[in-house]
Amino acid sequence: MTHDFLIIGGGIAGISAAARLAPLGSVLLLEAEDNFAYHASGRSAALYEPRYGNPAVVALSMASNDFFQASGTLSPRGLMFIDTPDQRARFEQSVKAFDLDPLSVEEARAIVPILNPEVVGLAAYARHAWDVDTDLLIQNFLREARAHGAETRSRAPVRAIRQITGGWAVETPEGTHEARIIVNAAGAWADPVAEMAGLAPLGIQPYRRSMARLPAPGGHDVSGWPMLIGGAEDWYAKPDAGALIVSPAEEDPMTPHDAFADDMVLAEGLARYEEMVTEPVTRLLSNWAGLRSFAPDRVPVIGFAPDAPGFFWLAGQGGYGFQTCPAACQLVADLIGGRAPDLPPEIVASLSPARFA
């Protein structure tokens, strides 16, 4: 075999896996686009809030905490949920789930002065949420992978995959690459890659998530504001380099493609945000969209395919790819390297593609 491991997909999942697998053998990382982290990984809200997600996601996020705290890629952000006074039951569920501290509206407005006191009746806050310097994290993993000999190639779309004796052959425009193990980290394209290799798809579904970038509302210094989430989780806002990014938090099913924002969806989401604040949205600086891809049960898929030796799934991270990647890539290396994972066995089993067999 030319390589021990061939990773398809140069987002955060594939890049971090390359860093962890490179000490175990020869690695080739293939990315179809001109640049790594072009699709979902390049369009993330980039927040590390380890309590956010289902139990498997939370377990991966919590297991990533030590890495993140030592990585130099985090900066304080904080998290605030706000809601209307008639939604106390929903609000209290969020307070419990995210371990938030309730605030009075006045206390919340002292932190985020644009909150509308005539609409916002409930607020809660926590400090345990951090911005992730996603570019630095990606570059750190790439440097680590290359330092251990990994080859990383962009502009290398996969055209065909076939099984050969002892492994796989993967065809790209530049030629055919052979490897003992394939890691399918293709994001929204994970099912098409599996089908190319002759495997049954798992039902990995991409969903669009749009984002608008606004000037700082009212000319405020937003740098110290937390991430804001509406009570129904149908919009969120987060400071970003002196501006404010606002998302309608939509989940519209899509086919894999280079996603772009839908104007009507953005308008509806911005209207929901405007209801809760005193500053109107008068213009956008930019907008974009990414695809968040989920398995049918919303749990990431990490493990060897039960129906094809040497085919490893690393897919379905949804919007949690960055905050779970340190533990996820370690799990990849443990499972491929034959080591016992540090994660609880029930979590490892819940992530396995064997659950769909």
C-alpha cells in the first residue's frame, strides 16, 4: 500500500484526524476545494460551549476541554439566553441544560444594553462559553500532521473508489492513490463518498444554516457581549471582530453543495432578533451559509463500517465539529490504532456506524 491512511475531506474533522493518525503511519489527506476548511469548517459560529448538544456530543465536548484550555485557541465569550415573560417553563429548561445563572432584565441590559425591556422578561448567563480561533486551531492541526509526515493535498476531488487486495484505491484527477484504510471525513458529501466505495449510505443529511454580519448595533462596543440565544433557539447573535453576526438558526435540508444564504430566511431570522432588541437592522455587511450534516439520530458517526473492512466513518458532526474535534480525533486514532478509548464504552457504542446495521 502507498499509504496506511487516506482521509477524504479537509475540514476540521479530517485535518484533526490527520494530526492524530500521522504518528501511527503514513497519511494522505485529500480536499476537493482549493483551500482546506472551505465549507462548513470555514463558516462556523466558532463557539465552544461543552454543554450544548445531545449526550454523545456533550461527552465528546467535555472530553475536549483539557485540550482546548491548553491550546491557546480560546478567548472568553460567555452565553446569554433571553426569552419573553410568558415562556418561563422553556426558559427554565435552558437554564438547567446549560447551567446558567438567572439575571434580572436590568442586569442583562448592563451586559447587553440593546435588549428591549418591553419584550425581554427572562435572562440567564454563564461564563463557560468561549470563542474558538478556528483558523489557529486548523493551522495547528495541519502543522502537527505535516510534522509527522502527513501529505496534505487540496484541489484533489475524489472521482472513484474501489476495493483492492488489502485496502482501497482512490482515483483523483492527479492519479490513483492506494491506502490500507479510508477515513470518510467528507462532511455533507459523506454519504456520496460511501456510495462511491460501494457502501450503503447512512442517511447523513446536510442542513443549511445562514448568517448575516451586521455593523455594531447603535455603535456600541460589542467586544465584551456574550453570545445571545433566543428562547426558542430560532436565532442567535455573537460578536465578531467589532461587528455582530446574527443567524436565523434554520435547518433546511439540502443536497451537498457550496451553500449560500437565503434572503427570505435571513429576513425572517433578523426580524425575530429585532423583536428582542432596541436597535433596528438597517444594513448588512455580508452574509453566508454553511451546511451542518447530521445522521438520522443526530449523533456523530465515528467508527469502522461493519460492511467494509478498512472503511472508517468520521461524519455527521452537525454544528459541533469544532467543539468536539479534540476528543473525536483521539477516538479515531484509538479505534484505528487498536487502543482502548478514554471515552465511556456506551458513548463509543453510540457513535459507532454499527448502530445502523
